[in-house]
Amino acid sequence: MKKFVDKIKWTKRRDGADEVPAEPVKKRVNTSVFRDDVKLALEVLQRGGVILYPTDTVWGLGCDATNEAAVKRIYEIKQRADSKALITLVDSEAKLEYYVSQVPPVAWDVMELNDRPTTIVYDGARNLAANLIADDGSVGIRVTREEFSKELCMRFRRAIVSTSANVSGQPAPQCFADISQEIIDAVDYVVAYRQKDRRKAKPSTIIKLGAHGEVKVIRN
């Protein structure tokens, strides 16, 4: 794996060229920094690498959610036991049924009505890396609305892991400036887009849904 990391380390960028004027999403999506970051992040994901990227909540460590070796690297970077399942992002509700054997009807209401990013833990996970799924067969999936992570998921055409960019037990970074150098050095590509955004982000709400519509709030 070290040989692979050395091969693609050149793609890492910290040039700070991510400052984008407050414009409508369509215009921001067309900026050169945005396009370059999406392109380079995709190349790393397709090679089984790990990226550091902005999401609809905190900055995240990401990889191909179907690649067991890539998921293992994220556990190693976070120094976290693989018995603690990771969250996965998709770009649309339509993708859920590929990764979950049966989406409870209440899930559609939760996604429609909740006004903040919400991760839903579903039973019956499938088509994902085995070490991404909890021992009880469940997985946490969130439909992202944030422009970068949504575009990345859409173009990658697979679910992407999203776990806070910190060593396990340490505080989750609220913005890029909070991320430790240890984490930055451990990944294969650091997205430049939104690095100068100093707005304080929070982790998502997490709700677990049972097969019969039971709702359990895990994190507010």
C-alpha cells in the first residue's frame, strides 16, 4: 500500500485556492478549482485511495464504500476498531435501495422533513464493503445536499465513505483549519475547495430505523 500512496501523493494540494465568491450553486460548480478537485478526487477514489473532503457536515475522510482495503485504511488512519461502522454518503434517495435491502417507508418522511443533515441507520445493508457494515448487518447512509460531496458521489457512481477527519477519541474538526497535520499527511488527496470556509460545522443527526418503522435517535 505504501507504494501506491507514494505513487499518487503528488495530487495533494494545499494551495488555498479554494476561496469562491458567494454565487448561486450552478456558478460555483463551474469554477476551475471545483472541477479540478472533483476530477483529482475521483482519480484517487477509483484507485482505492483515501481523500480528505468537505461534506454537508464536517470535513470527512472518504473512500470507495465498496472497497474493503480502502475502508481498512480509513480505520487505520483514525486508529479506530473496525467493529465501529462508518457512515456512507450517496447523492440521491434513488441510490438507497441498491445498498439497503428494504428501506422503511418512514425513511422517506424523515429525509423530506428534517431540516438538517441526517444519517439514517438501516438494517439489511448490501453491496458495500464487509468491514463497513456493523455486526448486526446495519449501515448508516446519508443523502448529501452539499455541492461538492453530491457532485463527487454522482460522478463516482458508488457510495463514498464519510467519517470525521480526526483520530478516534479526538474532537471532530468544525472546519478545515481544525484538522490535524497527522490526518492531512495520512491521506492521498486533500481537496482545496472550501479550505478557507471558517463556518463551524456540526456532525449529522443519526437516527436508526427498524424494519417495522421503529425510530431510535442515536445522536441529535
